[in-house]
Amino acid sequence: MSDFDIRSFNLNLVPALAALLRHRAVGAAAREVGVSQSAMSHALAKLRAQFDDPLLVPQGRRFVLSARAQEIATSLPDALEQLGAALGGGPAFDPASASLTLRVASVDYFEFTALHTVLAYLRDHAPGVRLSIERLTAESAAALQGGGLDFILAGTGLVHGAGLDHAVLFEEPFEVIARRGHPSIGRRLSLETYLATDHVVVRFEGRGRGVVDRVLAERELQRRVGLWVPHFVSAPLAVAESDMISTVASVVAERAKALFGVRVLAPPIELPAAPVVLWWPRAQNHDPARSWFRSLLLDGALFPATMRRRVRARRRG
């Protein structure tokens, strides 16, 4: 077999060879392949010439395999399965049995608001799939392009680079959080109180002035900042134990209310909703595992109910 030259073999004969070895009968092999019995007989003649071996040896009213055919029959099924996997992109992805790590860069918005539901979903449906969450930095886009990351979850304007695809998952409205018993805030938050109260502002790498300050500047207004923090989770912690307030995404506000007991109020000015965007390398568009995880994010299946409703509302729109 080591002297066999695959380049000289007519690969069109492989289906006929597999059928003949399996059935040991020309008629049955012809029916499996979908050709006439005469055509299968011609194929057998060509195979005998290629291998310089009879392959099927008449014995009474039936055929038996030659020694050479027995060797081929032993190894051919595995070889065909491996070839099919190589050409067909491998076996179908099964989340329940898969074992892999997906690398996601994001600000801690994702960790604070959605990570608990993501982990619960993976525990129940894909226990061997692990997440590696990394902080979004100026180098994250290059890491995504180079294969060092699988996904980025971020707002608009934070990720740039060739070879990347993206989709807006949903648009998140803003709300204001304040501690219960705040001495200056009644049932509603007035613009006067909003501007006079110290704010906790989340400011992270790669981001300039935020949407709140841009909207205020358009009206020639300015808020007072008492604290800048680099993490979303820091804002409700600071608000819960001070008289400062913070304008955050709605899902952050609701999560902060559940965890820290803060009040959630409507902003006294109209603020545009903030897009939440998923980025991924175009080269991974057809990777089974990444496509599976991406589809869960795009469908909202991994998000808490509030975020999931917004994902599906955006899809309907």
C-alpha cells in the first residue's frame, strides 16, 4: 500500500468501490449508488485494473473479497469518514458536550448586568463552555482581529478595525439612581436638583465626553461631578452610601436597585438611548462554536428579561 499513488487513482470510483466491498454483489452495489448494473460492472472492471487485483472473487453463485479487498474494506470506512469531516467542516457542534473557552472583552456593564444569566444558561445547556472576560482596552480591537479574542461587547465608537463584523443588540435608555432617603429628591427628580447634586460618572478607557454631558452642553448646561469611576459597578456602590446620584443605563439601574436598594428615577432631560454592540472577526463567521454563541447573544437568549425584550423589540423593528 505504501507504493500506491493516489494521484493516478480515479476518485470517481470511490463510491462504487465502497458499495461493492459492502454488498459483495454488483446488483446491490448498483442500487445503492444509483446506477445501472451494467455501469457498476464497468466500474468493477476499472477498479480491478487500478488495483491489479480481482477484488471480488466468484465463489459458487456469490462473490467473496480477495485478500487485497479485505484490507481495503477494513480501512476505507474510517478514511471516508475522516475525508467527509475534513471537507464538510467537521462534526456538528453540540453545546452539551463541547469543551472550549470563549474570550470576551467588555466594560463591566456586561459583567454587572448579564453575566449571572449567561453563566446560568451555560451551566444548564453547555457545561463545558467557559468564558474568559477581559477588560475592554485600546488594544482589544487588534486582539479581536488577531484571534486573541472571540467577541467584544461595547458601545459605538469604541471599536475600529478591518475584518470585523458587528451588530447592534439593542439600545439602552438611561435612568438616574439615588440612595433611598436622599434629602434633596422627592417623588420626581427636577432638572434644578439634577444639576445642583454631585454626580458619579463612569468613565473608561477609549471614551471621551459621554452622552449626558453632550446633551447638557447643547442646552448650555453643566452638571457637577463629585466622583469619576472606571467601572459601572462602582457607581451604585458610591451612590448607595452618599448623597451623590448617577445616570446609568436602565439595566444597570435596575440591577443596582435589586442588589443595593437604590431608587431609580427618570432623568429630567431627554437622553438618547445608548446602543449595545457585538463585534466579532469576520473570519469566524462560519465557526460552529462561535456562531452558536453569537446567535444566542443576537437572539437575546443569554440576557436578563429586560435586555432580552429590547433585543427582540429591535429585531421586530
